[in-house]
Amino acid sequence: MPKLMEEASMNSRPPFRLTFRVSVTVVLVATVLAMALVTVTIALTIGAEATRRNAETLFSRIAESVAESAENQLAIPVTMARAAVLDPQGLVPIEGSGRLHPFYGYLWGILLASPSLRSVSLGSADGTLLQLIRTDRDADLLSRLQAPAGTRFLLRTISGSEKTRSQVDTFLADGQIFLGRRNDPNVDFAPRSTPWFQNARQTVIVSEPYRLDFNQRPGVSISAAFPGGLRVLGMELSLDGLQTFVDQRVVSSHAGIEVLGAAGLVLARSQGFEEKADWFKKTFINRIFDQEFQIVLTAPRSDFGGEFRTTAWAVIVATGVLLLILLPLTLGFTRRLTRIITILSQDVEMVCRLDFSGEAPQSSRIKEFDQLARAFAIMKSTLSSETQILADAQLKLKKIVETGIALSTEKDSNALCQKILDTAKELTDADGGTLYLLNEKERILDFNIMLNDTLGTRFGGTSGQPIPPGLKVNLYRDDGEENHHNVASHAFLTGETINITNAYNDQRFDFSGTRKFDEANGYRSKSFLTVPLKPLGGEVLGALQLINARQKGYFTSDMQSFVEALSASAATALY
């Protein structure tokens, strides 16, 4: 039986184990392949939906900007038309060349206010007309009228009765400079037959878009009737500005924009506009001044989804290249990784013994190990700092205990108070401090000790220098109310500790006396810690105030706790 067991033991194979380097290599290759597969899958499966959402979001934003541009082009003329018909001067009869008509200047203002306006007209039901036309865009009109060179505007009037009507054309340059005039007795134009006159009679302000006669470009008419409906202010507005705006919009590499009127009239179309079955297409309908505008955007899917397919191929190619690079490098890197782990483990053991002198692990080119080394260094530094803070706290507690023992045996009140303030300054590294004691008879707080290292002043206590006369803190105001404006009296009256980071920014207490003191002595009183001297179960005996914490610039919560503990112990000794 033993012989059989021995033979079985000889024939059994040892368990299969991988070296650390090979294990890391296998895990690395598997991880890279898995990440590549997941990335490609996400790019191909989610890309289509993300592409659609991106396209819709972008289309919506572009459509809003196009609609806003169209509304902005119409807003000023519409507003001016509505205001103009409220002016009774527009009802004055039209005669002569029209330059003396009281509404002539208003027409000029309207025409110049909007560069897209082609003409502004004041028409009447009786056939009379006062009209300003921008002629720099109408070469045919200038040729037909044989207008003088430099003509930029045409002022046209039709006046008289039905049988004696006459037309006067006045040619004007910039600045209303007169260039010439042309009279035409044969008038076959009637304002009441125009679309803008008829629309205004039907209370339609903005017409449906149509092609303007002078250039066959899209435009609209804007009209409003004067009270009574016998006279109408009409405008012809070119929508070329909308085309310019559309041309400036960038949707994507091959996307296009088309803007249509309600009847299908193309108002603007970008050069890249196409409609194909496999393209994204989105139509937005906007109503602007009661007219319907359709904004159509199209773009090939490749404009939005190309990056996902590019990403997929890039991942596949990068995976192959990465494996070719990583396979030979991984085994070399594992030696360095092993060394880092060894140093970390040794340093951990030293930290457990509160020995922070160990060698810091070197940085690594592998991010995770570099982060681990940095994190451990930060943790080690934090533990060292916290340990030092704990040691300092123990020393301060020891100091408080020792001071409490010393206070309990001290018989000299001046020495006792001096010990209290000196210890408080030492615990907080304060630049100065004051100890106040209650004067029950006068209901005030007396300055018992005043210290300031920067100014080199020591008054009261064991210094041998008396407190300057007149220094006191009133606990009550002249009307008998408690004085809560002074921080020391407030701490005494409420029994609360007051910790102020910057006295110059504090609005709760009156520091005007402090400011005067600073100005007189070239000093800056900033942080204040005021603690009431109150024994456990007893009455408040005074207040301990520290000024300007030098270490951090303010008194921390730990400092406050130490001083409160010292104050309670000191108050018990003073009680």
C-alpha cells in the first residue's frame, strides 16, 4: 500500500502556476481585447441613436436661429408701421412732388431704418400716392425712367382727381440731394389695387411671401391702415437678408437649410441643401407675424456618425499596435512593478510602527502604480502631519493641566491672571491679548492685563506697568439696556465664545475703537477670540480676549476648544 501511494505521488503532476510576469501579460492582453471589443460594440450599437439625437439637437438650434433672424427682419418695419398710422399727419392730402408733405420725413426714417426695405408707400383710396423707392437695387427701373447718374432713391407722387391725375417722379441721391424731376400725365397705377393696400383693409399686417416684381426675389409686404381705412401705409421688404443669414449658418460638412413660405415659395436655400432618402431631414414650422414659415434641414448621416465608425476602426487598429508594443514591454515593466510593491510593503510596516522615515516609492510609468505611490505618499504625509497635530494637542492638554494645577496653588491674583493670559497666548500663538475682570460696583469690565508682542506693550498683571487710565468696557448702555455692541461685553453677558476671522469685515460688533487704535499705532487688528471666564456652575467673572493668530491668520476650532478649557479652569481658580 505505501508503495502504491509512492508511485501515485511520483506520477501526480504539480499544479499549474504562472509567473508574475506572465500573469500580468495575460491579464493585460485580455483586458485590452475586452476593452476594444466593448468600445467597438458601443460605438456601433449606440452610435446610431446618438447620431440621431445630435442631429436633432443641432437642427433645432439652427432652426431657432433662422426663425429669430426672420422675425428680426420683420420686427422693425412692423413696429414702425403700427406707430405711423397713429400720426394724423399721414392723412394730409398728397399734392405736388411730395417733398413738402408733413409725412415725407417719416417715410425717409422708415426706409433708412431697415436696409431690407425696397419701398415705403402712403396710398389713398382716391388714387393718390406718396412713395419712396430704393433704386440702387433696380437697374431696370432706373433705365426705364432715364434717371440721372447717382440716383439712389425715387420719390413718386400721384395726385389729382380720377380724370386729372398726374405722376411726379423726383430723383434723389444720398442725403436727399435733388438730381432731377420727371412728370408723367399718363397714370395707370392705383394704390387700392395693390396687395399691401388690400391686406391693410383686411387688417393683415404682414403678407404671405411672394416674388418682388423688380428682381423676382422673395419678399413680403407690410401694411397698416390709418383710422377710417381710406389711407394705408405699405412697405415692400426683401428677404435677401434671410438668404445671407442662412449662408452663414454652419450645420455640418454637407448639411443644408431651406426656408419656405406657406405656399411653398423658397425664401432662402443654402448651397449644400439636398434631399436624399438616407439623409437626416427635419422640418420646423414657425409662425411669424401670423405667417407660416417652414425651415427644413437635411444632412447625410456620415456628418454625425462618422466619428463612431472612425472610432471603431481606430480601436481595432490601435489594439493590434498596442499588443505588439505591450507584449515585449510588459515583462520588463513587471520587474519595476515588483520593486515598487516591495518598497510600499516595507514602508507600510514602518508606518504601522509610526516610523515615517522610510524611502518613498519611486514614480512609475504605469498610471495605476504611479497613483498608488502618490496616494501612499500623501497618506504617509497626512498621517505624519496628523500624528504631529495629535502630539501638539497632547502637549497643549498637558500644558492646560499643568496650568490648572499651578493656578490652583497660586495666591497672587496678578500672577494668576498673568499665567492665564500667557498660557492662552502660547496655546494659540496669538500676537496679543487682554484679560477683563468684572467690576460689579460700576457694572463694567476692567482691563486687568494687556499684552501685544508686535507693539512691545505689557500692561497690568506682573509687568509692573499700570493699565492706561480710562480703559473700560461698559456692560450696560446709558438707557440701561445690555451692551451687545462690544464683543467683550457680549461674550460676558451671553456666556458665548465669539470667534471673528476679520474684525474689519464683521458687522455684528462695533470695532470703531479698534480701528482708531490701529491707526494711531500703525497696527492691524484682524482675528479675535473672546472667551467668557465662567467656572462650571458659577457666574461669569470676566472675559479672555486674544488678538491676531499668527500661525494661520485666524483662530481654529481646536484653538478655541483649548482656550475654552483653559478659561473654565482659570475661572474656577479665580472664583
